[in-house]
Amino acid sequence: MRFLTDCGWGGARHVPLAGDASSRRYTRLVRDGETAILMEDPEGDVTLFARLARHLSGLGLSAPRILSEDGAAGLLLIEDLGDSLLARLATDARTERALYLVATEVLVTLHRAPPPEGLTMATPDHLTGMIDLAFRHYTKAPELLAQAQAALHPLLEQYARPAEVMILRDYHAENILHLPDRTGAAAAGLLDFQDALVGHRAYDLVSLLEDARRDVAEETRATCIAHYLHATGEAPETFAAAFAVLGFQRNLRIIGIFARLARERAKPHYIDLIPRVWGHLARDLSHPVLTPLRPVIAAMPAPTETHLESLRP
């Protein structure tokens, strides 16, 4: 590959890495005891990724250093932050709590700074529009979509308007690395932020604590929320309402995304994650401000074995 030759990595050994739900591909390059990561994203905007990585690094956070880039070809050579994902390390309650507190401190640091320019705003209109996937792929019910959007939009307006902070969007344990040689918030390596928005402070904490791929202990959840509130001075009741509303929006959208990935991209393993996300959705609905949305979810098919099988390709 000419790109790698030009930046001095042409003769490196290639080790493919597991990808995510997107079309991006990652390869670890090994050369004379050094490593780097080749990121290929011809359908995305690697120039934006590089710009956001530099913004995060400028705040003292551990985004990968950009070693070389070719925006036109969708190629980046980035720092290799290792393989120590939180999802692999958080195997007991004490370790999980410690790792998640560092991940929460990342958000405290991030939210002290203004967001970079040029990001899309996560307005109530924008977030309301994003739940359509659940009603096109998990259940085909356009009438329920209209009902859900009509009920959700005013709740987003009242409780979760954008608060002028950068939200990373896919901030969870499989996108965060433990970097034991660094301290404070920098001990969390950040991997996935190219879809960042400007939005409400609660969004990424929802993403971290209501994880589609793993269960988070109740004590960890409570400790992280308490730490964020203490560090930022946010009002607990107001923040809890925003957390529930944004959690509902996010989890409903994820259910639709997983159903679409199974049907349209032949990735049926995402179906197995839907029951956990449905459980998050039910928890969000228990908050009183979400009462108007309970009839919508009651009218949707629960993730029974029969319904989940119907979603498989």
C-alpha cells in the first residue's frame, strides 16, 4: 500500500483486528518492535477523526496520536494504545468500579471544555428522528413511530436539550482501553469518537452505564453517577430525568440498529444483545417523566424467543 510505504511502514507485518458495527477496518502493524494501527474508513471522514483526536489530546485525554493521514483515501495511521479493553478487565466488582470511575472522570474533563467547532447538534429534532430504526427494523409499525416521536420530542425539549458539550456517542467498555502507565483521566484510552455530536451532559454516561454488551453492577452505576454529580455540581433530580429520557432514546435506537445489522448485514449475533437493551429501556421507562411513552413500548413486541428468531436473516 503506497500510503504505508510513504510513511515508513511498508514492510510491516499485518495483524487484522476485530472491527465494530461499522464498515471501518483496523489492522495492527508490527515493525522492528514497534506497533501502529492502520484505520481504513473509505465511507467515513478520517479527517474529522484526526481533528477530534487532536482536540481530545489537547484536553489531556488519551485519544490515539495521528501518525499519518490520507483523508481522500480514508486512511489513517494512528498510535497503538493496546488491547486492554475495559470489557475484558472488569471481571470483578472492585476492578469494574475503579475502571469505570476513570471513564467517568474522562467525561468530567471533557465537559469542562467547549466542544470543537463543526459538530452536529443533538437537538430534540435530531434525536427524535433517530428512533425510527426501531419501528422499521425491530417492528414495522409506522403508526407507533409517530406516537413515539410525538411523546418523546417534548420530553427532550424539557429535560435534555443540548448543553454545549462534546458527546462521544459510543462510549462503552469495548471502546475504552485501560492505560496503566498514565494517570487520572488519561488512564482511559479512547477509540471511537468520529460520530461525536454536541449534546447533553448525560448522554455519554448513559452510554457507559447502560451498555448493550455487558451488565454493569448497580454499585458501579450509582458510584459513577454520584462522582459525576459531585464533580460537576449538576442537580441530581434534573440529571436523573435527563438520564432517563436520553437512555430511552438511545436504547430504542440501538434495538433498531441491532435488528437492521442482523437482517441487512448478516450479523445475527447482534440479536442476542437485544434483551439486555430492552431491560435498559424498561428501567428508563420507570422514571415518572417517561410515563407518556409507556403505551408505545407496551404496544411493541417484547424480545421473546419467537420474535427474536423472526429478526434473524
